Amino acid sequence: MLNYSKGKIYKAWTFNGQAPGPLIVVNEGDTLHFTLKNMDPAMPHSMDFHAVHASPSKDFADVMPNKSGTFTYPANNPGVFMYHCGTKPVLAHIANGMHGMIIVKPKSGYPTDKEVDREFVLIQNEWYKYNDMDDFQNGVPSYVVFSTKALKAGDRNTNGDTFTLKEKPLVAKVGDKVRIYIENVGPNEVSSFHVVGTVLDDVYIDGNPNNHLKGLQTVMLPASGGAVVEFTVTRPGSYSIVSHQFNQAQKGAVAILKVTETGEDDGAETNGH
């Protein structure tokens, strides 16, 4: 059961009890050895990694209830990718919560690595009426939300909700260059990713260092699209991180980055969109 808005509960379908699922981080050139243990007694599930070259009919095959399947594939393309259950109907499995992010770190890094002071992960997803295929197909999301996942020990893991990253914001120090790994797992909406109060100095579309753009105000993320975005925070205050499709922000797609002189949360109330 997932509390996705104050007083609102969703009986999510999950990987490892999280929605979005756990962050996976590997290095370019690694081989993934992945085992899916299907603890659902009623239906098959599977795993579709956008980060790999594979035979979908074999490597993303359904795993039957109460069974396990092990799959192996190379991760040769650097970037920020989506993973999700690929069992029919795929829309239902993604919309009910079976999605997440995999980062394949580039072998030679990013050209801006030495400039970055802090790193965070953000994932955008949508919530609809519970397990309602008509709403999934023809409706609009009731909520559009952000979550964060742990890149290192001590970082937070949150589920996709409308309130956690406002009440307990991300924190940075005045002068920091901040990197965010961002993924829009959809399943249906495009995201217009924007950080209020700054300019995106460096952007790597889909997290690939070859796709390097500079000086953007907003990054368009299709459903399943990702990016690495970097920006500098020059003054203390509350920086809203939003989808600039403001109907989505109104439905919950807002996180707060609190910037202080010390880089610690000073306990002051945050203000944001």
C-alpha cells in the first residue's frame, strides 16, 4: 500500500515493495545478471530494461506466479534509462507501479564530473484510478509525482508522492553545482523538466555524454525519456523543481531544493510552487 497523496492510498504493484522500484546503477561494459522472483500468486510479470541489447521474446520473458527467472545481458550504452514490467497489458503493469530507473555510468565519465558538488536522482510518474484500464488508456492522471532514490549510503529512497520532497526537501550549498539524474517513467505524459531560479548549464539527453547541450531552461522528457541535468545555485532559498506543464505541477510534480549557506537543512520553512 502506497500513500501517494495525503489521505490517498494506492495498492501499487511493485518491484521490491517500492514504486518506482529500486535504483540500479552499473558501469558501461558491465554484464547484468538479473533474477526476477515473481511473488505474485495471480499473474506473470517480467522485466524490460531499456539500457540493454537483448532478445525481448527470450530475455524479457514472463515469469510465472511463484517462479523465478534469471537473465543475462551486457550494458554497453551509457545513460539514464527506464526499466519496467513488460507483461501484457504493459500499460496496466507500468501504471500500477512496476517501473524504475537504471543508470549506466559512462566509462570515461562526463566532461563536467570534476565541477559537480552534489548529485540526486529524481523520477516522475503518474497515478490514475486504481487498476482502471479505461482511465489508463483514455483518462488523464489524477496525480503526477516525483520520487528520489539513493545513489549512495545515507541518501533517501522515497515512493512517488505529492508531498515528501516538499516537506523534506533536497539540500545543497550556495555555490554548488548540482547534478540530477532524471527519468520520466510515464506511462503516458510528456514532462517539461525545469528548475526555478537557475539555468541548466549542462544537459546530457538520455544521460549519454555524447548528447551534450548547454544553457537550457527546460528539458523535454517523453515517456521513458531521461537526462542528466546540471545547474549552479548562487543564492540561498527554496528552488522549486517542476514539470513546467503546470497542470502536472498542480497535480503534484513539484520537489524543493533548499539551498543554504552551510549546505545543511536549517529547519526554516520552504516556499515553492
